[in-house]
Amino acid sequence: MQPSRTYWPAWADRLQHWKLTNFATWLLEAGGPFILLSSQALYMASPFIGGKQIEVMARTLEEKDEVNAFASYLREDIST
């Protein structure tokens, strides 16, 4: 398992808590350039927000395969 994937359950729980899972899945699948810009924004904000998860999330958003895999993970989480 890749290190970023260890955070996926926590991220999915937060999205579910905020009732944003469907929106996040849609955004990940259709976001295109917005996703890359989001990753860069996270890198710039990480010194202020702090935490390893922010950096891991930024790295995840930079990789199209990881974005697609996380969107699939969220879709599976919705259906269970």
C-alpha cells in the first residue's frame, strides 16, 4: 500500500461527515486543471495549515492515477 493511501479512510470519513463525498468524487473525476491547481495551493498553504496529511494530499492530487484511484475508493465507500 502506498503511503498516501493510508490516509484515505480518514479523508473519506471527513468527507462523509461533511456530506461532501459525492461532490468530492465528482470533482476528482471532472476537475481536470482545477485538481492540479488545488495541489499547488495545498503546497503553498502547508506551512500555515501544517501537517503531513496536507503534503500527502497535495502529492496525491498531482498524480492522475492516484486521483482516479481515490475517486474509485470514494465511490466504493458510498456504496457500502
